[in-house]
Amino acid sequence: MTIIDPALQGIGGHHYSAAERLAAELAAAGVGCRILCSSRADSNVIGTLKGEICFSESIYGRTDTGMREFERRAKALAKDLSRMVQWTRPDLLILPTCDQVLLYAAALAIKSIGGWQPTILAWFLYPPDDAQTQAEYRVAGEALKSGLGSRGQVHACCETTAAKRLLESCLPFALERRPGPSALANAISPPSREVGERSRGPVVACVGHANIGKGYALLPEALSLATKSHDRVVFRVHGFIDRRDTVQDHETFRRLSEMGPGVSVHNAVLSTQGYQEFIAAADILLLPYAPDVYRSRGSGVFNEAEQLGKPVIAPRACTFAEEAFAEGRAVPIERLDPRGIAHAIAGAIGDLPQLEERAAIHARKRKLDGLRPLLTRLLKAAPGYCDIKL
């Protein structure tokens, strides 16, 4: 069994936690696995996850969106993948953060290794919102179809209904709407807050990678407006800053850090446990994501908020929260600007007991994310199956 993620470089974020969760589930089944990661992977990935350096390309960073660049990247990834698996030929390939480039790379690698017919489990993060991306997905899907003996060898997943519709219009196999591997399921027991921790007021939290699509630049003004109306609210803002948008990000966090005791700022990369504890300490998760980026995409933070029964604030146009809006366990941001965010925060605080009750009911219904039964089924179907301990 092999987990493949060319963007897995360091601790923190969805890439690390997804690989960590999958490896833990496979180990619990008594099944060994390899984790193939970026050539830039750090000591945490290599030492803790036992990741193997493999890929010189990533699923991020494309500047040329044309077909030539798509094919160049896919061929580079396929060459690296083929080199690593040509002798082991794993029965199951798991792609926890898949896009059209990685899908095409897997198809090319399978074709280059004669007689290799693996089962593929893939989560698609980026739905094809434009004609060029749709064309790339079609190329990748047809290449995989021609290289495999059966469509049933591909189990594809995505996180929203909108993404499912877009992907199925381009790919020759069905998709299941299913959350990606969750960091929270790695916890031995559900994290909880200390009694009396809400002595000051409700805690509204942002957490994640502070890239431009997450809306962090709107927070200084939005939280300033919100604290004028609700001075007992505690805002906890975590955002990991990398090389992208670094000037804007540092200015955003400088302004947030000067807002007084009601706003705390955290920029360190969070371990899985630190991430669990950060979310557990929140009463409300604030996700001011840009709809032009997240209109069809899912959100790992949203999935984990649902799992813990936490109310969420998110833009109305982000389809990952549409069911939560309809069920009254999330508050929509009707207009994504500082005033719109502040208005949604005020609405969530005013309706917090009802939001928490509805979110808790949903969490009890949802229970686990269903990853273990899915892996059980795929492992049992693999050619090398024997005495799986799930």
C-alpha cells in the first residue's frame, strides 16, 4: 500500500494530517504502507511519518495553466512515481490530495509498468471550474481508464456536491461525496476545554494556512468592528505564513497583534495535537474564505468543526457549508467584507446556544468519518489481501 502526496513537505496542515491518519489506520489493520512525499520534505515527515523523498514537482505553483505545462508536470511526477514503485507494484495507491496533474501522472506510471493494475483511492481537492482545467481532467481520466482493466479499480471522492457535479462531468468514473482524512480522528480521545474557560466570553477562532484565499486580510477591520459591539468576545487567530503573500500576511498579523487582549495571534505551525486543542478551545469557527476560490471546494477545517459539533461562520457562496446553513448550525456571511463578517459574528454570538445545540445534534448523527470501513473494503478487494485486522 502506498500513500502518494507530492505536496507533503512538513508538519501542520491537511497534507501532513491526512498522511498521518491514513498511515495510522493502515497500521491498525496490520498493513504496512509507504508514504511518497516531496523532495523538499523536512525531518518531521521523514522521521515521524517515515516518508520517502520522491517528487521534484508539487501539485501547487503552476504559473502556466496551458496544456503543455500540465503534461510536463504530470510526466515529471510519473517518472518519479515509476522509479519508486516499479519493483514493489503496490496493490493500493492512496492519493489524499489529488488533482488532474497527479491523476494523469498515476495513469502514465501505471501504463509504463507492464501488468500493474492497482486499486486507486483518491480525494479530489480542486474541482474543474474553467474550460482549461476541465480539458485537463478529461485527458487524465481517459488515460487512467485506458490503463486500468476496470472502472471499479478507482474509488474517487470529493467534499462538496458542487465539486462532485463538476468532476463527474469530466471523469469516466463516479465520485462519492466524502470528507478527506481528518486530523481529529488521530486523537486518542476527543479534545475538550477546561471548565470555566468561557469566563470572559465566547471564543471565535480562525485557523489554517494564511494564504490570500482564506480571507485573513479582512480580519483586522472586521474584528475591530465586532469588538465594538461585543467586547467580551475572545478572538483567536492562527495563520501559518509561508513565502506566498508574505508581505501582506505579516502586515495583517501585525495589525491583529495590536488590537488588545481580546485578540490573540498565533503564527507557529501547529502539530496535530496543537491543532486539535486549538479547535477544541473555540466556540465558533470563522472561515471568511473567498468564494472565487472556495465556491466548489471543500474545507478541512469545516469538516473537523462538523465532527466536533462546532458552529461555523462562512460566506453564503461557499457550497461546503450549504447544508449547515439550511440546518441552522452555521451563520452565513452575506457580503464578504469587514462589515459583512462583523455582522455575521454578531449574529452567531446572539444565537450561540441554538447553533451549538444544532451542531451537536449533527455531530452525533455523523459520528465517525467512515474512513476505516472504506479502507477495509478496498484492502479486502486488493489482490494481496490476507487476514486484515480491521
